Amino acid sequence: MKISLFTLIFREKTLDEVLKQAHEIGFDGVEFWGGDHFPADTTSERARQLKRMLEEYQLELPSVGSYVGNFSTMSDDDCEKQYDALEKYLNLMQILGCDLIRVGCGGPNAFLAQSYHYEKALYWIQKCADLACKYKSKIAMEIHNGSLIETVEDASRLLKMIDRSNVGVIHDAGNMYITDTDYGARSVAMLKDKIFHVHVKDELRIQDDKLPGAFHDKTVYGNEIFQQKMLGEGAVDHLPLFRALVRLGYKGHLSLECHAAVTDTVKARHDFDEIKKQVRLAESEFGN
């Protein structure tokens, strides 16, 4: 498994600065943040420049973390705009040599969703998948609290409905901890080769929303408070997940997405060192 940096961690820096720092820390790759770092209206010239920088720093680009999608609660006009943005991204990805992009199915929380939410998400995700197929690309929906796919069961059900080989998921144990659903061996066994990408971050349930990095989220238990933590300092035990991914033979990237309330360089270096330690331990248990 390889370790990449989701450039969102360095949201205050330019993408050029982030690429340099990712190389210096030792990351294998970067996942472009589709916000200020890599919007859909990025020019072809800029994409070619980024391609040269990736090669210079010996960094892979496993995925584009776009914010395209979230179709289930949008108007038809807005869905069309999202679809158009996806095609812009797919063209840019051809230049960059990347074949995976995140596309959101939308919300609300799965336990609040109605049939029409699924119907709309299904229509547009299938449409996006067919478009991506023309570019020989894949799309991944992130398992995320507040969405139609909060749990592995939710994700598996929607994937079966979509029925496209180039549609999978981004496994995110931090999000699944918030939802209070399994994110370890069972989740990997259920999703198998539909795990296209993996996000890694740590979280902690707390009672005080005045703590640094605290945020509120709606769950099946009501309005809960969480704190964003550095890897190994929260309550999300990633080791069972890493063991299961090794057993599965997952060869993709583990993309660090820490949002802890510390400086970007501190959390990037800390989480890089911690994930390397945990992955080595998981691999050693299987003789790798």
C-alpha cells in the first residue's frame, strides 16, 4: 500500500507549495483537493504544469478529491452543472494521467432518506459512470456521515443499484466512526474490490464543543459532538482496517486527511509517521 496526502490538509498553501512539501516529507503521492487547489475550471496549461511538477517530485496522483455531485437533493439544473463539471475534470485527468475521481451521491443521512433521494442519486451516478467510462476512468463515492452511504450496508446496496463496474467507494474509517458503524475487517470483506481509495483520519466523541477542532454532527443518536484528532490520538483504531486491506491485497493509496487543530506541517508529518508504523505492523503480521 502507498501513502498519499490529501492536499486539503494544506488548504492555506498553494498547490505548488503542497507538492514540494509532500515530496520533502516522503509521501508516495497526493490527492488533489478539488477546492482552491484544483477547481474544475483549471486550464489545460495549468494541468500540464502540474503534471511536470508531479514527475519532478516523483509523486503519483491516485485520485482527484472533487466536490462534484451530491445529486440527491439538487435541482435538475444544478445536477446538469455538476455533470458538466465532471466532464471538465475528466478532460484534465487525461492530461494528468489520473483515472479516479470522487463524485458525491448526496444526502440526507441514510436513516432520514426517502426513496426519491435514491432514485435521483441513482440516475445521475449512472450517468456520470457512463461518461467516465468514455474516458476510461472510475468514480468513487465516499462513505460519509450525512450521506446516503453512511455504512457499508448502505454503500453495498447503492452500488448494486448503480450496477456499473467503474463505480466504487472511498473507505473512510473516520467518517464511519462518526456514524458508529463497522470500519474494520467486516467492512473490507463486504466491499472487497469496490474499495477504490482509502481516506485516513482520526476522530473522538466528546462533550465539550469549545475544544479545538470540535464540531457537531447529526447521527442516529441525535446531535453529537466530535473532535478532529491526529492519527493514533483519537478513538478510530485503523490497525484492523490495515490488516484487512493487506489480506485483501489492496495495492492502492491510503490518503491522509487529518483535520486536527494543529499546524498543517505538524499533522502531515505526524500522521505520515504514524500510518507508516501501523502499515508496517499490519504487513509484518502477514509476512509481507
